[in-house]
Amino acid sequence: MSKDSLEHKKFKLVQRRQRTRRRLLGTAQRPRLSVHISHRHVSAQIIIDDTGRTVAYATTVGQKAAGSLADKAAWAGTEIAKKAQKVKVKKVIFDRGERKYHGRVQKLAEAARAGGLEF
């Protein structure tokens, strides 16, 4: 497996994701805020890992969110914060997945913090 092959890149992506999630566990007191960013859309969900339940979910799929992907990430952050307040979740553990805390992930996190989430 050469370092330029797609198989190797996917393998490394999975390794980064597992390395990040190995340390994180969402409980009922502090659920996990998981972020996924594709080439077009942004998704965020609040998960209680003890029961395997998703408490709140926000995505740009099917929404009229226009602008850059950073704008969509900020919109998803505010939406997930609103939905978290409805289910009375204030403190979360931020799970950035395989991505660095930079750019779009940072915009989503800042918008969620501005909406009232603590992490």
C-alpha cells in the first residue's frame, strides 16, 4: 500500500477518527457533540453514548442555507445550540472527528458556544 493510494488515505482518516473518539465518551450529564462536514453539507448531532441515543440533530441537507461552507457550519452550530436548549443540554464534549479544530469546525464550535453550549 503506497502512501499516495486512496486506500492508504482512507486508512489514515479512520485512524485519526478513532484516535480522537477513543478519548471521548458522551454521558447523560455531558453528551458528545459530533460534527461531520462533507463537500457540500454540515451535520452536527448530540449523542449519549451510554444509551446510544441521538438527542438533537442539525444538518444543512434540505435547508435553504446559502453561502460558503463556513457560513453553513455557523448556521448548523446555532441550530444545534437551539435544539440542545430545548432538550435541556448545556454542557457537551466536542467531537471534531478526524478534522483539525480549524476553519469550518471552529466556526461551528464558536456558533454553538454563542448559542449557549459549554465545552
